[in-house]
Amino acid sequence: MGRVAYVNGRYLPHRHATVHIEDRGYQFADGIYEVVTVSGGRFVDEIGHLERLDRSLRELEMDAPMSRAAMRVIMREVVRRNKVRDGIVYLQITRGVAPRDHAFPATPTRPALVMTAKSMSMAGGAARAADGIKAITAPDIRWDRCDIKSVALLPNCLAKQAAREAGAYEALLVDADGMITEGSSTNAWMVDEDGNLVTRQADNNILNGITRLALNALAERDGVRIVERGFSVDEAKRARELFITSSSSFVMPVVQLDDSVIGNGKPGSVASRLREIYSAYMTGENREAAAGVGV
Ligand code: PMP
């Protein structure tokens, strides 16, 4: 049995899962998405992701294709049909199919919903986290609404490609003032020279990560206070620790930024501890700690 995708009401073999050429997602990137991790057959922070999905829809004046309850049924069915125990579900909603015109269609279109699921080995990420990863800096050339999880990811793709070409895992994006906003597909954190755990405030210039929110709650429960403020490339390079978070990387230590070694070049104790706490949270051990975390 090969992979199965959900496309606008139908479960299709992955290779036959297609949308119309005048789908506004294809033509204008007029759509939004979410990636939800599946761990041991259970969704991690499902409600947080669906709340952020609703927020993205609202911000773009897009209708939901169906109720949240119906969407949750399809998420489970896609996971079941693809036999995923550990992996991700990808959900994408676009404004739908309409004759090409920049303005929204005069007669509202039916939003298009696509879902896929795939298995992912947890071992690769764990090995990477044990060594720590290398990151580069790249200019943040995105728009002013990075808080919306839009499928318009070209600047993020260019930055990730630059990272790949430099033999790095992630690119940290830098604004015109020399401040790190976030990674191309992750949020950025550091332990500063004074030992404070710092991450940028959730403003319009970053995506408020669901992992970021969960970690905020988990760290606080662990007695670690988080300072939400911007930080510069210079400060990041002088930091005791640097790490990134996302639904697929979890907590990933960064041991080199451009040519600068971070700390002693090994994953730091704070990042390692937070990765442990987050792993336990994913597998359900302390799940209630971050319950109610919204966006
Ligand atoms: N920032 C950006 C730009 C991202 O694409 C992602 C991953 N979708 C994140 C941050 C992390 O968000 P999350 O923790 O919800 O995966």
C-alpha cells in the first residue's frame, strides 16, 4: 500500500493527488498550512495547531473548508491510511479555484483542503541533537505578516537552500537592524551571557511556534524564566547557548553560527534539558503541563 492523500473530499493515491491549475494557492500562494507532529500515534499540540490555523484563516479573510471536528476526523483517517506512528500530518487550505485575478473572487469559492501524512524516524533528529547543528545567517527578506502561516515560503526556501549550500542545517534570518527574527522554518532561542533564556517576542515578524509556546509553559514549570526580547547576531554569537525549535526539530542545539563556535562547541545543558522535557511532553509524560496553551 502506497501513500494516500486527502484532496477536497477524496482519499487518493499520492501520485494521483492533484489540484486545478487555477487554484489560488498555486497561482498566488493564497493559502495557509499547518504541520502537526504524530508521536506514538498521537498528535502533539493538535488544538494549538488548529487554533493557529483558524487564526491564519481569519487574518486572510478565508473561510474554513469544514468544521474543526470534521477536520480532526480527516487528520486521523490520513494518519491511519498512511500507517503513521511517528511522523507528521500536513494540512493546507487555499482560497480555492477561480479565474486568475489578484482580487478575491467576487463569488466566494469553496476553500480547498489537502492533507498528507508521512512517517519520520525520530533517530535522525536525536543523533543531530546529540552533536548540535551548524546554522548560517541570511537576510530576512520576507513580508510584514510572518505571523500568518502562509504557504508563500519563497524567501524561507532561498534561505534554507543557502544553508544547505554552506553545509548547514538552518538559516537564522536577520532584519535590517541586525536582529535575528527566527529560523527559515524554526524559532530561535539563546541563553545569553548572563544565563537568561531568551527568545524573540511574538510579533508580526515571526511565526509564533506551537513548539515555542509549549516550551514556554514547560520551562516555566521547570522553574526557568523566559525573557521575550529580540537579540542581535553579535549577541547570538557570544551566547552561552543557541538553539532552534519547531514541530519537526523539537529542541535542536546550534553549536556554530556562520564561522563562530557557540559556547564550547557542544550542545549546552539548558538546550539538552529542554529537549528532554519536550520529548517527555511529546510522549505524554508531562502533557498536562502545557495544556491550554493557545495562540
Ligand atoms: N517559524 C517558521 C518560519 C516556521 O516555518 C516554523 C515551522 N512551521 C516555526 C517557526 C516553528 O513553528 P512550530 O513550532 O509551530 O512548528
